[in-house]
Amino acid sequence: MDYILEGFREALKLLISFDKEVYDIITLSLFVSTTATIIASLICIPLGIHLGLKEFKGKRAFSRILYTSMSVPSVIVGLVVAIALSRRGPLGGLNLLYTPKAMIIAQTLLVTPLILGLTYSLSKNRGKEIEKVGTSLGAGRGDIIVLTIKELKLDLLVNVVTAFSRAISEVGAVMIVGGNIKNRTRVITTTISMMNSMGDYPMAIALGLVLLLMSFVINSLIYTYSGED
Amino acid sequence: MKRFLALSISILLLFTILVGCKADSGQDVGEPEEEVVEESTEPAEEETAEDEVGGRIILSTTTSTQDSGLLDYILPVFEEKYGIEVDVVAVGTGKALQMGRDGDADILLVHAKESEEEFVAEGYGKARFDVMYNDFILVGPKDDPLKLKEKFPKDILGGLKTIAENEFTFVSRGDDSGTHKKELSIWKEAQIEPAGDWYLEAGSGMGDVLKITDEKQGYTISDRATYLNMRDELDLDIIIEGDENLFNQYGIIPINPEAFDDDVKGRINEEGAQIFLDWILSDEAQELIGEYGVEEFGMPLFVPNAK
């Protein structure tokens, strides 16, 4: 039992002393997941709203496929990206495997269906009213999308945060395409996994605490914000 | 229609749970950690202690014995003969020893002699026995850009010195495993402190490290078994082999239950571990070890040397 307490003590020491390795790992985690979430959001929010408002053939089937793909396992995304980026793969010439860029690509693909699905469902359920008002005021297609984003910004923000949480907490995809290389592609989750297999708990616990703390802060912010609304 | 749907979904769920439980008792290597933790909490005390003495042992070993396929080759023979199931938890040597210290394993099969002797000296292991050895090799790009194969076919120290001087990409396990420790000891022998942009610490298993090396077209030190198993998928050749510095001895250590408190002690399957120990040191098992790999690769992967 001692080693657990010892682990916590060492973990706090690492955090308080601003251990460079620990903070580099945290920074890379934030960078990769934030970038992936932003890229996916920029594409998926307008697209999701558009698709949600638009009536088209096979919309029911489309909804189902989209909702299913929201829960695609991260290892599968990792595997697909790794195969594509491998030197013998179709995109091998880019030399991207085992770099942070590959990790961003993988996480972007991972959260894309999530953001698209959540936005789509939001706009399908609540966008009609906004569309009606917009059309009656003579707005075009683009204006309506902008208007919807403005009206639903809080809900959209919650969706984006949900996607970010998924990105920063997943380990499968970044492990496969990043390779967990020290000082290069090592992020919080892959480090925890590796430290555990090395039987070295302090750093794993320290990073685990940071991950929990981040989720807590993010969620608190969202709740406070939406509570005021 | 709705009732039918609900019914079929519940049946499906039930089925999944049943299948899930059943698979749990097998060799689920995917989530070794979880399984072990589960075992050591509640049910182990009642069940394994009474009904199934000798029914199941946890063998904590290195990824190399698992990845090489050796255990899949020899363990079924043991399991059939004695009716004892061997649950293999394949991790780095560091973690394997830690599992031993935590009382989460019954017997260890690892390869880092110094750490092993320390482990026995601390009282966690009863004794350490030689089982077999394999050797490491330096692998690198097929065109061998540093021409190490011509210059140092059997001299790993010369090879590593050249890599370091040229700052050529070298991928290290970096995971505190036996292979990693071995690699570090060879760097030390060569009086080089490997560090810099060219020295990548992967923190991963051998298979992953070989893939990274292949992608980066660098050099790495690998155990022969894992390399031979994967060579068809890799653009890597054996560059340096046969240096004595590259030999690698495996030892087996049964856990000493006396090192633990009473509640942990009861969970350690001492009897089963002893039977396994006697078996793996026996002529039968040693022969099996010596013949593994001959058929597939034309050479044995491990050389048995139990005394």
C-alpha cells in the first residue's frame, strides 16, 4: 500500500516543482487535442447545421449512420491513419507517421463525426424556428447558418467541449500514430499507459491528476456559463 | 414490433455479458492489468485457495517471450500435462518485477540479471534459475547508410560509436524493459551517453519500436525472435550480430510468499509456481524451447541452458 501513497507524494512533487518533462507532455496534449478540435469544429459546425436544416432524400438513414459513427473506437481511427501514413501506405510520401501532425490528423478524424453528429442533431431539433425567422427576414443560406450558430452558440460550445474531452482522454489513436516517443509525441494518456507498464507510478499519478483537473475545470466553466444563461 | 425489438436487444445484451464472462477466464492478453487487479481483490481468496489449489498461476514475463510466440508453443504442453492454467501477463521487465513486489504474480520469467538478483536479495523471490538465452541484434536500413555491416559485422561497440558520431537515427525502447536495460548497458560499455535529436526513446514494446525504426529508417537493437517474426513487414536487415555483448540470459524466479502480509500471501499460488518451475527446468521443456523456431525460421530463437 505504501507505494500508492509514495506515488501521490512524488506526483505532487513533480507538479509543484514544474518538472519540465511533465509540463512538456501536458502542453503537447493540449496542443494536439485543441488543434484537432478546432479543425473539426470549423468544418463540422457549419456543415452540421446545414445538413440538419436541409431536407434531403435518405436523411433518416444518414442520421443513423452519422450517430453510429459518433462512437467509432479510437484504435480503429488510429489504425486507419497509421495504415494510410505508413511509408508503404498511400500517403507514405508525406513522412508523417510518428509525428504530432499525425496525432492531430487522427484526433481530428476521431472527433469529426462527434461534432458533426451533435451539431446535426442540435440544428435538426432547434434550427427550424431560427430558419423560419431568418427566411421571413429575407436571409440567404449562408446568413441562416451564421444566425443559427449565433443563436445556438452555447449549445455548440458544449458540443465542442465534449469533443475536446474525447480527444484529450483517448489513448488508442495517439498511441498508434504517435508511437509515444519521448520529447516528441508523448502525451498524457500514452505516458500514463507506458508508466504503468514500467511499474513507475508517480508520473502516471501526476498526469492522471492533471487530466482529471482539466476535465473538472472545463466542465465547471461550462456549467457556470450555462447556469447564468 | 417494439416489444420484439426490445426483447431481441435484451437477449443480445445478455449474450454479450455471458460471452464476456467466459472470455475473462481465458488468456485475455489485451487487458492484462485489469484482469490481475480483479483477481487479487475479492474472489481469489475464497476460490483459488480452496477449490483449485494449483489450478491457475500468473506468469509475469517480458513482452519478448510473448511476442516471439515461444509461450504459445510451450505452455499448452504444460497446461495439458498438469491441468494448471498459466495466465501470462506480458509487460516490461521493470513492471514484471514490480508485479512481483506487489504480490500480483506467482512466478516471473525475465531477463535483467542484475535486477533479478537484487529482487531475490530483497526477499521477494525464492531463488533465480537460468532457463535459456537468446541474443540481440542490431538492425537497420537494408542499404545500411553507415556501412556498419562491412566495418563492424561482429562488433556492436564499434557500430554504436559510429552511429553516435554520425548522429544517425537510433530508436531506443525507452521503457525500462530488459531489452532497454541491455541496450543501455551496451552504450555504457561503449562509453557513450546517448542523447540528442537522433536518439529516439519510444517507450514502447519491441514490435512497435521495430515499426518506428522502419518508418524512420534508423537503427535499433532488437531481440532476434521479435525481428524474425516481423521481418517480412520490415525494410530492415540484421546489421550486427554474434557479439558477446549481445547475449541475453533469461531467468525464472518463483515468488516468495513469506515476503508479504497474510492476506496477500494467501493469494500466491506457491505450489503451482513450484510445479511450473520444475517443469521448465526439466529436459522435456528445455527440448521444446530448443526446437522452437527451427521449423519456421531455420534457426532456434532461444537456446536452453538450465543447469
